[in-house]
Amino acid sequence: MMTTLNGRLDSPFEWVDAVGDDVYRRINENAKTSDTMLVGRTTYDEMVAYWPGTLASGEGTGSNQTMARHMNEVEKLVISRSGSRPLEPWHKARMVTTADDAALVAFITELKAKPGGNIHLSGGASLVQSMVRLGLVDRFTFYVFPTVSPGAAWFGEVAEKRDMTVMGVETFDKGVVGLTLEPRAPLDMGAPQRFTELLS
């Protein structure tokens, strides 16, 4: 997922000038490892308004068409609290109603237990923040753009310290940094009593 230095996740058109070919290629490579996508209702509506038509018309760069084919073939699970409004039809898309946090945890736990490829969390902001807050994300792959922008943040609803293991770092054109992180249990080293203890 693309993000800013302060972790913004929504409305990328407000803070991304352009996605370089090198970043787009890496996004496509990572997409190939997933066969299931989790997406919120608003983001799904934006996707279904763009990707099927893009695939049918053949418009855009080669990377854009590669993504269009993947978006068409991946299973799209649209997570909704109410499920009250039917989906605009799209190949391999279906609604999943999770009325509360407990239902979301139960569904994701069951989904992870099934065989298959990776599960890609695509957005939007409300779903992402809920998944992160509930500790349901096993790996974060960020493409960090060198900018700061106000808006919904990946860890905006996290109320406690979360430690991460850095699994990979990559640099791209235009100052974009790829960062792969996995949550880990915090090290029990005792809380420092003063700043100088952090330096020892």
C-alpha cells in the first residue's frame, strides 16, 4: 500500500503526484502472491467503476493492464457492517457482512485458516484501521512517499505500542521507499527511567 511519512492511507490522489514504473512493477509483483482481496464498500465502488472498463478497453500502460487483469481475477471480499446495499456486479466479488469487531475477527481468522495465496488488504480507511487495531494484519508492505499529508492514518486507531520486525527495505525513483514489516511481540527489557538509558 502507498503511504506518506505520517502514515496516511486515504485519498492518494491528494498526495501522490505520479506512481513511477518501478513502484508499479513491484506492486504488481506483490499482487501476484495474493488470490484474495479484502476491501471496504466505498473503495469497492471506486474500483468497480474503473478496473473492469480499463481491462475491456486496453487503455493505460502495460503495468496498468497487468493490474487490471489481476483485479479482475482475484477474489474480492467486500467487508460491510450492514450489507444493506447490493454490490455493483464484478467477476469474483461478493459481500461479507461483519456486524461488529467480533464478527470481523471470526471471519478473518477462518479465512486465514483456508489454503491458498496471500490475502491482500486493499482499503478503505475504516476497514484498514479496524484490521490494524484488532491485530489482524500479519505483514505490512508500504511504499512510503516523501511527503506529509493530513488524513486517516494506518495506525491512527492503535492505542498502544506496537513493535515491528523489518523484513525488507527498497528504494525507488522519486524518493519512494519500500518497507516491509511484520508485527512482533515486544522485547521485555524493562521500561527505561530516563533518556540516557536508551543510549547505553
